[in-house]
Amino acid sequence: DEIFRSILDKATIGGQRTLELRMQKALVAVGASELDINSFSREDFKYASPSVMVWMAENIRKSGDLSLEPMARQALEAVIANYRQDEASQFKALMEYGRLELGYGNFEAAQSYLQQARDQYPLDLRIVEAVVLLADAYRVDGKHEAAVENYERVLRDRKNYGKEVRAEVQYKIGLSFLERGLFQEAHAYFERVFLAFSGFKEWTARAYLKDAETLISLGAREDAGRTLKEAIKVADIRNTEAFPEIETLYQTLVVN
């Protein structure tokens, strides 16, 4: 940290904005510095590397500052247009633009950027992020068949995708069926998550909760209660985000 700070100080004093931006990025990455997004300006595009420009856009998006959104778009567009030989930065820029558009509910634009990331850079180490996020973009847009087709890409490629992401997509396929009112199909996927992927506590907890809700929709309240009771006994999921909802739903079923 001290080395980065020393370099940052010298770069700032010497007016070396390219190096200054890189050191800011490094210090934030190691948790040694808070980021002030208001320190960014369009003038920085002259000095920032493509990686730093994507990082700037990402932090603007996360800040939720609408006044800076046009600058984030401009940074990403500059990377996509001017650094085509830098495949890693191209992939990151397309992904970030997809996230930005998805956050604003511009689903078709998000799908376009994410599909480009998926199709143009299939060998990128983070390609699974593109596949899953594209599927998410389709699902929230009501394009469930396209969503499931992309989720199933992950399930078919067991060699390159780990177990946790397979747990995630099994859960999300279940969500897709649930959102369409296909409760039996949804139940099968949710149950598969907590039976086959119980080592991943967040997805396990979410699957228990959604499976219980699905069973209630099927009119199987007793089965839903048993599912929730089983979930409450699983010590590993007690600190998950979904666990309080599991307890609340179980108490509602017991009372009623």
C-alpha cells in the first residue's frame, strides 16, 4: 500500500495523470483508499488506459450518480471504438455497458452488448459471466426461452464451469419456470439445487424459499411447511440473506 501511495503522490505532484489514475485504481482494489468518483473528468480519457476507463465507468454505475452516467457511457464507447486490439478491455467494456443498460431497464440494449461479449470473446476467462448475465437480461425481459437456452449452456459445459455457477443457473431456470406459472417444473429445479448443491449456502437457502413458495402455489401447503422446516434445521444457511424470509414464511404457515 505504501509503495502505491508513494507512487501516487509523486505522480500527482509531477502531473502524471496516467500513472495517477492507475495508482488510484490499485489502491481502491486493495481496499487501501476510498474512491471519489467526482475526481473523474472527460479530460481523463486522454490519459487513462482502456482498463482504467472501464473501471471509471463501473464505479460511476455503482455510485448511482445519474449526472455522471453520460461520462460512463462515453468512456465505454471510447474503449469499444478505439481499442479493438485489446480483447480483455473490449470484453470488460461490453460487459460493463450491458450491466449499465440492464440497470436502467434498457433490456434490448443490454442484451446486444452482452451477446457481443459472449459471441466475440468465447475464450475469455470470465465468459461464464457474460452467458449468465445475458440469460438474466432475457429473463427479466420476459424472453424465457432465450434465457433458459443460455442458462443451459452452462449446464452442458461441465468441464469449464464450476459447481457454484451450475447451482446458480439451476436456481435461475427454476425462477424462469416460476415466473411463467409452470410450478411443477420450477419445483423440480429448486429441489435439485438444495439436494445436489447444498454446499453453496446462498443458493441453497434461496432454493428452499422459492421451492416452498412454489409448493404453496401448487396447493401443497403441508409439503411447503416440511420443506421450510427442513431448511431451518440446516445450520449452514442460517446466516444467509434468505433465511429470515424462510423463518417468516414457516411461521405464517404454522399459524394459518
